[in-house]
Amino acid sequence: MPAAQRREELIAAAVHEFARGGIDGTAVERIARRVGVAQPYVFSLFRSKRELFIAALERSFERVEDTFRQAAAAFAEGRAGDCDSVLIAMGRAYRGLLSSDRDYLMLQHQSYAACGADEVVRAAVRNRFAHLVELARELSGAEDDRLDDFFRYGMALQVAAALGVEELSAGSSWVARELRAQAGSTSSRGVRAAG
């Protein structure tokens, strides 16, 4: 198999594995096994685990960029349903991506988490995020305030999707259920301890 094709397979496997374990909790051996190659072969294509992680996070950002472009094209062609703006069409498409491709969602979380400990990863994530913002600006023509709201809402959607809930608002029914379950758990522990 050509090295370029094997490289693509390794990146796809890395997206999956790093989404679950992050950069520190994922062994390159797991990624190699998933593709059916030896670990030394991985390092013949990527100089380090960090380089492979960055390739995976770049793939994740590319996927979001493609989603935005497709949504903007659908809006321009009148195929975006009842969306009244490009940003709404892009937001709906992003929400769909979050539910259909959990690996990309979780890898984004892992990428943001890795920024705290690794300046090279932080630089890569900042660069890709800045380009994503600029792409949204180009596709939508939106002003900074609208773009800020769009990305804040997107981050909230991302966290909600990771939690497996529809929204993060304080009045959400799942928040009340979690608190009731916690209170019930605490009460039953107290009864057992007293008995």
C-alpha cells in the first residue's frame, strides 16, 4: 500500500484513538494495531506522537470547515430548509456533525485540553481555530458580535453533545434530574451509614 494511503489510515485511526484517550492517554501502538502496522512504521510517517496528534486534530478542524462550506453552499442554493441566515445553516450542520461523528467531537475536546500542557499543540489549535473563525466570517459576512455569539453557542453545543444532552441551560430538565439523583444517592448513603 502506498505510504500516502497508509498515512491517511493512520490519521483516521488516530482520530478515533486520541478522541478517547487524548495525547497522553493513547499509546501509538494502539493506533498502529488499528491499522495493522508495526509501531516503528508509524514513526516512519510521523516524527512523533505529537505530530500524529496534530495531524488528527487538523483533520477534525478540516471536517468542521467542510461542514461549514457545505452548509453555506446549501443556503446559497436554497436547500437549507427554513434557515434565514448562513450562520443558522452552518450551526445546524455543525449540530448534525456533533451527533453523527462523535470521534471528531471528542477529539476537539481532547485538543483543547492538550493546549494546557503543550505549547506546540496550543499553537496548532489556535491557528486552526482562527482559520475557522475567518472561514465563518467569509462564508457568512457576519460582523464580529454575531460571530462571537455563533462560536460561543457552538462551544456550548459541543459540551452538550459530549454530555449527551440537548442543551446546557440552567433550567434544563436533565439538570433537575441529575440534582434529584444526587440528592437521592446522598440520602440513601446517609441512611445506610446510620443503620
